[in-house]
Amino acid sequence: MKTIGREDRTQDTRLYSKEDYKLKKKESTDAPLTKEISRDEEEFGVAPVIVQALGGSENINYITNCYSRLRLTVNDPSKVDEALLKNETGASGVMIKDQNVQVVYGLEVNKIRRAVDNYLGRTNEE
């Protein structure tokens, strides 16, 4: 029986260099590599999009995080745009229960929380 990795090969196995990988990645992207970066994106990263997807700064009451999730309480959970959080901010999941929202970002969550706090002008103690 043939198993993965032991099938008949029609071409030789080749190791690729980092330059080959970067070139292939550059060729496969449809979006231009140089894009205009707004001041907000440069300073706060993805935080403006996260705040927009959570219904705006006036909708966000409290922000904290655990090991992998951004945890929030919001005034109106119907304003939370799950698709925007997943597609534009890199969230791998969104859970909404009553006014509690959890957005799964993984190990980058501390950096993301600091960016959101800075964007909203809040300190970590709030």
C-alpha cells in the first residue's frame, strides 16, 4: 500500500531557500505589497478595526484579557460584528453571551489589548 510520502515520484524532491519562499509568496498575493498605511494603523495596529467591530468606543465598557482571549463587556451586543473580527483582525473565534464578549486571538492577545487600550486612551487599570 502506498502511504503519504511513499508514492511514486514524477519529480525530484527539492529543498527551497527562504528567498524562493518569499518570491513565491510575493507572486501569489493579489494585493499590492506597498499599501498606504494610515497614522492610526501605524500607531495602533489593528485596534481601530477591533473597536469598530465591537460597536465603537461608546459600546465598550470594560476590557481585560486572559491567556488567549480578549474579554470585554459591551452595552449592546447586537452591535458586535463577528465577521469583521474574524476576517479583518485575525480572531479565530468570537463568543457572545449577554453583554460579555470574548474574542480569541491566541498568544498575541496581550499586544492587541495594549493597542486597544492605547487607542481608546485607557490605562490597563480601567
